Amino acid sequence: MIRATDHFHTPKCRVPCGVAHLLFAGLLLLALNGWRLFAQNVTPPAPSSSVPAAGDTQHLADIEKRLNEVTDALTQTQQTLQQSLLEIQRLRTQLDALRAEQAKLKGDAQGGIEKTPEDVVAAGKTPPSTNSEGSAHSDLEALREQQAILQAEVKQLDQTKVETASKYRLRVTGLALFNAFSNDGAVDNVEMPTLAMPRFPGASHGSAGASLHQTILGIEATGPEIYGARSSAAVSIDFAGGSSSNSYGYNATGGTVRLRYAQLGLDWNKTTLQLGYTEPFISPLSPTSYATVAMPALSGSGNLWSWSPQVRVAQQVPLSGHRGLVLETGLISPQSPNYTATQLDSPVEASRRPGVEARVSYRSNLGASDRPFVIGVGTYTASQVYNSATHIHSWAVTGDWQIPIYRWFDLSGEVYRGQALGGLGGGGYKDVLSGTDAISGLPRSEGVDTAGGWSQLKVHLRPTLEVNAAFGLDDTFSSNFDNLILPSTATSVSMGARNSSVIGNIVFRPLNSLIFSPEYRRIQSWRYTGPASVANIFTLSAGYQF
């Protein structure tokens, strides 16, 4: 079969190849016809009899039949060659038209005439680029690069597949985190300090060391649709669990595995149902810090963070464009630090009623989904039962904000006011104070009134480099101590009245998976009486995120 492109691949042919083929076929046809006439006119030698032999007659018939078949084949070949010539001429005409159109477009571009897409579509042509050769080369390189990226992603996906019993997608995440620290001053926890402790003569007034206890492992699963909702689950653990503590709050951390986060979720288009062990959704934010991952930054200094069993229902209410409200409500069962009951239950669990949370927030993406504008207000209420005579009402009113400022700055933070918030991380981790009534002399316990909050300014210097500065304060009102006489055995934690922290860090990510972050913290802790205790913390963190 002769192809239309054969003519263009024989530059040495002086006569069009189609014509040459026709001449050759014609000569061959003439030769065969001449041979046929010669065969018919030549009489074979006759035998002695006047009647030809039967074998010779059959032989001549076979020759004539074969010549007829060859003639028919040559006739079909001639027709095919003629069709090929017509096709070649048509293709050459189209090629000349395309070259003329391209030259015209180049002339228009050089002369300042811009051809609209509508004109090109009307002409039935695809608009070429202004710089045809350079643009074509750039487009080709871009396509090759995209193909290489897609192939790499396919290979990565093939390598990262995790088979599950349910056959649904499973994603493994984690952060291998190394922390080296140097503490100038006595603190409650040498690896993750939140409080500055008093300095005693003869004791060490500092510490230094390193650990990988804040390394995190996580699993995220996506399940089937249930009643029109997308199902999902997530679990996160670290190695910062501890068991014992002394009177100053030091934890003997030995790399014990600890559950830090777990969640089950059902997501409809505008409604979300979540059950899990998470931070209180009335306090959804935390400052950026890789020095305190096991406990979020500014814990004990205005950040309500303590993970607790929780049920949450959220409803989105679109307003216009990318703006909308989010209405949230749920139940929570917070623990109570420094409290031990006969049944090993918390005061909220002993009340037989979970705490109730609610939050309303306004959100606007402002054209960047990763830097939204968010303002939220939340409330919390719960009952705490310590004994038949001591019932405490735990409550809080909270506010939170995320405000992008131009393209370099982000301002975020939270604020709260409430009572008996030790289980959420407020009030110096105290829900109640117990002592002797200064007037009646009878034993008395009362909920700790507290207020606090934090704020952070994030500066985006480069896509791989950012600077963060934050300040947080938790203030336990002095009126909590004025009417009580605390026992002589009261710990420094029980006597704590105010705690503040200042944080400054740099986060450098040369690659998406590599993290380097030096950080400085200054912690000041005040007891009800006496001067403030001060600690300066220097931390160098290096992590690999996967």
C-alpha cells in the first residue's frame, strides 16, 4: 500500500514517484500484452496427427488464464496509483494553504495586527503563538516536565499504597522530631516547660539535654459514603507519655507511647459530625512552635488546649461568595489535673452530665484558602462534683481570630474568661482551691476564676522561611486566695496566680519534608505571694515530616 507521505521522503527522485510508478506499470502491461499476442500467434509444433494433443491445449489455457489474472492485477494497481496521485495533490494544496496562512499571521503580528480567537475560529484554524518557535519549544518542555512529574507521582503512589482490611484508602503521616534544649532557670518540665519554678540555694538553676519524645505518628483513613456522607478517621500518637511526678511537677518521661488525637467523622456538603479525642473546639488554634509539639505552645500561658473526649456537630451557613458562618455545638468530658477520686473519675464525670460547648464563627477566604479571615465566639458550661458539699459550676466565654494582613503577615490568637478551667488548661491547671475559710474557719473549696489569652504575629519572609512572635498570659484572680487560708503543704502549682510566656522562633523549610527551627522562650510565673520566677529557654528543633 503506497502512503501519502512516501513522496516527501524521497528527495532524490527527479520525476514524481507516482508518475514513475505509472510509467513502469504501463511498460510492464505492454510487455505482458505483447507476450500474450506472441503466444497466441505462434503455433506449437504439430504432431504427426492433424488434431492437437490434449496436453498442449490444456497448457495454453493455463497460460491464458494466468495472463488474464496479471492483467486484472495491473489494472487495479493503476487505479490505486491514480488515487494516490490525487491524494498527494490534495495534501500538497492543503500544505501550501497552511504555509500561506502561517506567513500571513506572522506578518500581522509583526505589523501590530492582533488576530482575535473569533477570527481564527471562523477561519477554521487554531491560533498559533506569537513567538511560534520559542513558544512551541517552551510548551514542549513544559509538557515534558509535567509528564515527568506525573510519572513520579504515579511511582510514589504505587510505593505508598497501604493495604487495609476494608480495602479503602489509608494514609500514613508523621514527624520525626529532634529537640535540643538549654534551660536557664528551674522549670516544671525540662523538655517541655510551661511554668518557671522558684530557685533554691544549692540546687541546679538550669538544665540541658535533647530528646525525640515529641516524634509523632499518624494514620488517616477515608471510608465509604454513609447516608450521603463521606466517612473518615484519624489517629495520632507520640512518645511523650509520662507516669510519675514530684512536688514540682517534673514528669519522668521515658518515651511512653501516648494517644494524643483520635477522630471519627461524617461529612455532608454543609454538615459535619465528629466524635473523637481532640482539643476543645471553642479554642481551635495554637501558636506555631516545633519546640513544644507534645503540648501546644503557650500551654499554661493562655492557651486552652487539653485534649478530651468530645462530640461535635458543625453546620455551614453560606452568605455570599467565599463568606459564611459556621455553627458548632457539642459535648465534652474534660479531665481534672491534680485531682484523684475514689472511683478514679473526674469531677465532670462524677456529675453524670457532660460539658456543653457552642461556637459561632465568621469565615472569609479573601481569595486565599490557606489564609482565611476568621472571627469566632464560643461558650462552655459543665458541672463538677467533688463531694456532696462541693459542687462547682465550670464555665467559659472564648474568642478567637485569624487575620491575614497583606501577603506577609498573619495575626492570630484567642482570649477567654471563665471559672474552673483547669481541665482545659486554664487557671494554672487548677479547677478549684481548697483551704480554710478566713472568716468562719471551716473547710471550703471554690472554683478558680481566671482570664487569659494569647496572640501571635507570623511573618512570611519566603515560601520556605517564616518568623513567629507570640505572647500569652493566664491570670488567676487574686480574689481566689484572699478569703482562703491554704494549707502549709500547698504546692507551687496550687499557689500559682499568674503565668506568662514570650516566644520567638524561626521556621526554615528548605524542602517540604525538612524542618529547622531555633526558638527562644521566656517564662515568668508568679505565686500568690513573693516575686516572679523566671526561666529562659533555648531550643533547636530539627524534623523530617512524612
